Amino acid sequence: MTLLNVADHTTGLEAKTQNSADYGTSSTDVPAPAALSAGHVIVDSLLAHGVRRVHVVPGESYLEVLDGLHASPIETIVCRHEGGASYMAEADGKMNQVPGIAMVTRGPGAANAHVGLHTAWQDSTPMVLFVGLIPFNHRDREAFQEFDIKAWFDTGAKRVMVLDHAERASEIVAEAMFAALSGRPGPVVVGLPEDIIREHINPSLHPPIPVAGGGMTGEDSDALAQALAASSKPLFVTGGNDWTQEGADRLTRWLECHHIPAAAEWRTEGTVPFDSPSYVGPIGYGRPRPTHDLLEETDLLVFVGTVPGDVITDGFLNRQDWNEVNFIVTMDPSLRGRSGGVSRQIVAKPDAFVRDLVRIALPVKDEWKAWTGRMRAQQEQFATLPDAAPGTGAARMDTLMANLMPTLPADAMVTFGAGEHTNWAHRYFPTRSYASMISARNGSMGYSVPSAVAASLAYPSRRVVTIAGDGEFLMNGQELATAAQYGATPLVIVMDNQEYGTIRTHQERHYPHRISGTQLKNPDFALMAEAFGGFGIRVELDRDIPGALAAALKAIDEDQVFALIHLVVEQRVKAY
């Protein structure tokens, strides 16, 4: 394997190296490469792997890496909490073909970042978390902020590695990036002892390790073609974070050509566009009734990039008969999280599967047309916007969505965390491209603002909207300071119903009329937005929504700041 010379793959690194003449020459009179610290080599290795942005909360344990970032083309996003940093990195991993990168310090910093790791683990998101550690020779002596990195993270990460030998710095980065992307994508943790990363080493870089994409064998293609030919009600379910836009487009064209429907895994809408005649809605918590029934009614399910897990099957209740015909397309040989029958596993990443799928030509059945047409009509009815005319009472999310949705460009993005406020996005947001819906499928709260900041920084020309609940917003709302610092311009909608609404709903179901531990008293979020350097407006009456929305969008477009609408709604409001 050929090592890459750092000068061939980075820019602006001259300031980091000494003149090679200082080190003499080799026997062939070729100057020896100037040594760099392992911390600097880590930065150069990330750049060679296509990393353009890292999300950090600084710590003295990895100062050498921060120093390496000083002159690097990689943009350093300084966050206000390690949870926010790890959420931003996780969101970045969902949007790109490169793992998201977070960097935090030992002990408390690592603990705070754990929430993003869990999200990446359950959402199958490629992500690498670098954690500064105590010096190597202080280990196992209860040093300041010491912790056992492998014991903490080993059950919730694909790999946990510690750089104990400085000369392996670039190799460790390559291994971490490969592990995050290969098979079922997920998080990787890399520990960086602060004395090891200061050691100087040869700056040659380990090349990226190719990631296998798999694909359909001839037997796989024949089996799928036969299953489709025998089916009268086939259904594809798309999910995961391992697609490209090209793969999503090719699948959409094939489905539309054959009049076959596709549903989206919970919180992954957009792979098959919102307005495609083949798109029939989301499957997951809070799903509309028609898509709830799909799993039982279809006679052939093809899961692409995901598995029939807990959320899709309503707690392992639907589609559990082992005689059901289920094809599962995933690069995870273990089929982690799946339930019910498995007729055939196709070991392939979505793009590789679609590459082979489009070679299957089938006659279109009238049954498929009728089946897809019925489900599509139900989805269109479900997604029809409510009346945009404001009412006379309290502010309503329906009115805000009805006024906002028509203003959105075709490439708009939505992000959100967890709570009943997310159902308005599921129902109405026009997701028309892959990764236009960025959310946390592990149900993690506090994700909305960090993910919106990450999306806006990654795609500054796109309209980014985030929908947050009042409880969720205060978990990581401080990252609006990060938005202001780096020029992120999302539209933040905070639905304030003065409670943890989802938990209240469960409470009413199991303990009716005994409300406990779910009620909130909130500050003025609009004033908070103004204090952070953005635009904020508080809306209590429905009639004020159009004007508030216009003012918020104007602030984004003309003043280039983020904008927040604090929407005070009635407590028991529902999207459906």
C-alpha cells in the first residue's frame, strides 16, 4: 500500500513544517520529509479523507490537534456544549458521503458527547468522535478527568481505538473513517493521549481504505424478479443514511416506470421525493392510518438501507409472520435490529443495489397501478395543506405550515429532534431530495438546533427550517450562538405548548387525569434569539402568523442572520 505524501493532499501546510534541509538528505539525495506532530498528521489525514469541517469543544488534552487545525483548510466550528458538537457531527454524517467529525476532551467532555454517539449508533450514521485523553504515563492512576474510554463506549460504537503509538496516527484515522463507513455505517471513537499526539513523526499519510458497496448476485436478481412477478401489491421501504442523490433518483425513476409504491422509514423522507407518484408516505411513530396498514396488506416488502425494526413495526407487532415475503437490502450481515421473516438478504449498499435493480425489466401490472394509485391518493390527501387563512384564536401550527410551505424552494431542508411537534414536518414538509429531512431516529431531544446549524453551514444557499418543541429547544438552544458566530441562517420554529407533549400523551393514555412531571414554564424564546444575535418574534395569535413569518424570512434573506419564531399554541394541539 502506497503512503501519500502530505504535500500532495493538503494545502497551506508549509507553516507547519521545517525546511527539509535541516534534516539532511537520503542516500539518493532526496530530501527527507519534515517531521510533524502526530496531532498535525491527524488533521492532514482528515483533510485527505475529504473532511471539510470539524465540530469541537476545546480541551487542553488535545491542544496539538487544535494547533494543527489553525492553518488547515478544515473549518473548525466551536460549539457551546459537547452534546451540540456531537449532534452537529452526526447531522453532518447524514448529509454527506464523509463521516461527521466531533472533537471533545476527556471525562466530562466525553460524557456530554455520548448523546450524539447513541444517535449515530441507532440511526446508522457515519461519524468519528475524537476524544483527548490523559497522558499515557498517567494512565490507571486516577488522573484528572481520567476515564476508561473503551468501557464507556465499546457497546455503542463500531470501534473504539486509542492512539498509543504516535507513528500510527494517520493509520488510525484511515481505520476510523473506514470503520464508520463500511458495512452498516455508524460511530467510531478515537482516543488521543495528549503526550502521544505531541510526538513528531514522518508526515506521510495513510491512504483512504476503499469501502465495499456489495451488490446483487445473479441469484439475488432472479429471486427478486420472481418475487416481483408473483406479487400483486409490492412495496419498497427506503431508509438509512447510506444513499447518494444519484441512487435516489435512479430508484425513483424505476419505481415510477413500474408503478410500484415506496414508503419512507420514520424520519428519512426525501429519498423518493414527496411529490413522486410512487411516494406513499412515512412509516413509523405517528404514521397516518393508511401507511400503518401497508405492512400487513402488502404481499412483498423490499427494505432498502434499513430493516423491519422496532419503530417500523410498532414495537415488533406488525409484519412478524415468518412466512411473509421480505427482501432486506443492507450491508450489515448481522441484520441488527430486524424482526419478522427474511426471505432473502441482499448484501449491498443502496446505490449498488439500485445499480443492479434498474437492469430488471418487468411488465407493468394493472394491479400495481391500482395499488400504487390508491395509496398515493391517500398520501396526497393526508399531505394537503390546511387553510392558510388565519383564525381568530390562539396561534396554530397548521396556519404557520400552510403559510410557510408555499414559500419553500425545491431544495429546502427540514431538521428536528423528538416530540409531537415533529408530526407537522412529517405530514407537510415537501422533501424532494435525499437528505432533505435530517432528524434523530433514536428519539433524541435537543437535536433540532444543532442539526439546523450543521445543515445551514453545509448548504448555505438552501433554505433550512427546523421545528423544535419548547422542551427540546432549551436542551441545545445555546447553539444559536454557534449559528451567529459562523453565519448559519436557519429558520427556527419553536412550538411552545408549555409541556413535554409526547410524554403527556402517554401519561393520559396510561394514567388519565394524573398529570405529573410534564408541565413547563418557558422564557421568551424570541428575546433569547435576539440576545444571541439573530431575529426573534413571539406569536400568540393566529392572525399574526403571516406577518411574523414574512419578517423572519426577510431577516434571513436580507440581514443574513438566523430567525426564530416563538409560536405559543394551546397545549393539546395535534398534527393528526
